Amino acid sequence: PQPVARGPLGQTTGTASRLWPPIEVTIGNAVCAQCHSSVTYDAAGQPDTSRAWLGMGNTSINLEGYTMGLFTAFRDADDAALMEVALARFPDTSLRERLTLRHAVLPRLRATVAQRDAQYGSFLPFRLSTVGATNGLDSLRNRLGLIPDGTVVTQSTFNSLPDLGDRLLRRRLLLSGSYALPDPDRAMTPADVDDTHRANLAAMIAYFTVPAMGVSPAVAQDHWDQARDVVAWLETYRPQPFPGPIDPVRAAQGQAIYADRCAACHGTYDSSLTTPRLTRFPNWHGTVGTDPERSALVTQDFADAANATLFGEFRAVTVTGYAAPPLSGLWATAPYLHNGSVPTLWHLLTPDARPARFMAGGHAIDTARVGIAGQLDGDGWMFPEGYVPWSTPLLVDTADFGMSASGHVAEVEGLDDTQKAALIDYLKLL
């Protein structure tokens, strides 16, 4: 059935019950929109939290913070305090569910939390995310039994969340490109998106529920047909148009710079200077000097275990670089690079100025530099004085494992300030 939005966008809930013993409990889980929807922005780059745009990358999500908040609450608060908060938040909870929570769920939860606290100090043996980026690799490794019981993963890497515009032209998925179709480097045009290609993309969307929702591969495969509906929607999807000012003269100059510097990896757009459309995507995969740790962790053991459970024609492969993504909707997806280590497009085009640290999450958009609105404070890019973030931000440190802001230098070398401004204005159109 069509889902009913009864809670936060990106979460689905249902009720499980039994007549004897007389139990009832509400169960929630994550769905695609938790990571792939975001607040919109006004002409000044300020977030509008009253509206969401399905398909935009959620650049403020922090699954690690969310999970640790729950974990510490369950570990440190007593049953009475937990029930008081739960009933204040959900006053329509039935008497049967209240009794189930108090006498069946909480005792089991206490035992699980105590065990996990002793093992990991968390629910899970790995970090789930940094802000605006998720850790599907370790999540799937955990589901496939590749993290030995009791082992704590100390070197996790993250996948920055993209906009979903023009993703149907990809033959490699994820920024690492670690899921590949046969002939993965073949360029794609919209005319190449046939029913077989749609079915394969749907298979991968369904399979992504294994790490994202914790279901089994068999359950994921059972929902392959539903994922085809998601693919049909993606075929019609368009990113939120850039809400701020765009200089048409600079954008025209930037179009030529894009064709010279960017198109070979990120794709060819038509000649429009109002709503450019991607006409050819090269499916380029390689190395541009960015942090290598994410690709290094896609091992043969992981690929073999994933391939034993995959369906459709996509296969997990080891990689030595990263897959250049389409740039549709790029303006709203800061921080940039595969690991989310660069706060604005201007910093991406100015490697020497990339900050060592920056704030992200609940941020506004800098409509000139394009990316996280901030100001330089020592070696950090911090929120403007007086700005109140709409969600809890995080300080991103590029010295952390897998978070280096290096690379993508030769591709922008020699651009002067005028050319950078022109290219940024063109990128706003995509």
C-alpha cells in the first residue's frame, strides 16, 4: 500500500501485535528519504525547514549522533524516565503497548545495551556516519558477517550523500564505483536507459535495504518490483533549481570552462543556459589524488561475500579509485568530494585554501562560493557569527582517517578568480 506519512520524513512505522500473549509494539525503520531528502533553501541561501525536496542529499543527517543519543538514553536512564518521555512524545500509545514496552521490550533492551556497551560502547562495532555522509560499507560488512564478533572497527570511511539527479545514466554505483554492471566504463545517454538497465538499477536499490534497513538479501529481493517504481520516479526527478542569483554572462563563460575541464569525467550537458540536461555520461572511474582509504577498504573478501547475495547484473568489485558522479543538483550537496571533506565549490576550485576543519549540518548555503555558508577562523571554516543552525552541527576534521581534503588539483589548476566565478555560476544551473 502507498505509505502514510505518520512520522518524520524518511521513517516508516507499523504495528506488530499478538492476541496471546497480549502484546503490541510499534516498529520503525529507515527508508530512502532519510538520506535522500533535504530541506529547501531560499534566495539568500537560508534553509526553509517547512519544505523538503525528495531526492536531494540530506547534508545534515548524522546517523551516528542519532544512534548514540538513543544508546546513551537507554543505557543511562531508568525505565520510569524512559516511559515518561515516550508517553509525552506519543500520548496515544495504547495500554497494551505500554505494558509490552515496560514488561517485554525494556528488559530485553537493557540486556542488549549492557552487552553491546561492554563489547563496543555503542549499539554497533563501527561508526555509522559523519554529518551528511553514511557508512554503508561497514553496515553491509556487519550484515554479511565480515566483522568478527567482538571486534571494534577503528578505521571507518564515509560516502557523502549526493543529489539523485541523472543517476539512471550510471553503470557504477556509489562514489567508490564498487557496484558495477558488465562493461562498466561504457558511456550512457538517456536513449540507452532500457528496461534491462532499469531492472538492474532497481535490483541495487532493493539490495541497498540490506545495509540501510537491516533486512536479509532474500527480503530485499522480494521487493525488487517495488524498487522498479522508485526507478520510474527517478527517471522524472529534477533537482531543486538553484534559488539564488546567477549571472548569465558568467554562466555562459563557465559553460565553456566546464566543457574543457569537467565534461570528460562528469558528463556532457546540452547547450541550454537555463536548464541544462545531461546528454552523455562517460562513467569515468579512476584516481584524481583524493583520499584513497574508502577504495582501499573495498576488499576481495567483501566483494565475494556481497556477490553471493546480490541479484540482477550488478556485481561488487574491488576498486583503485572513484567513480566521477553526475553534477546535477551539485549546489545543494556540500560538503564536497567522495568523503565530504571540502565545504564549498570555491574551496574545491582553490585547493590551497581548503580548510583543515569546518562546521557542517544545519547550515545555510553560501550562494556565491556555493556550499556551506561560513567564515574563516584560523584554519577552520565556521558558521557566520550569529547564525543558528537548524540541526545539531558537527566539526569535520580533515586530519581524521579517510577524511583528507587532498586531490582534484590538476583538474582545476590554472583557473583564475574570474574563471572560478564563471564555472561556479554555470554549475549552479545543473
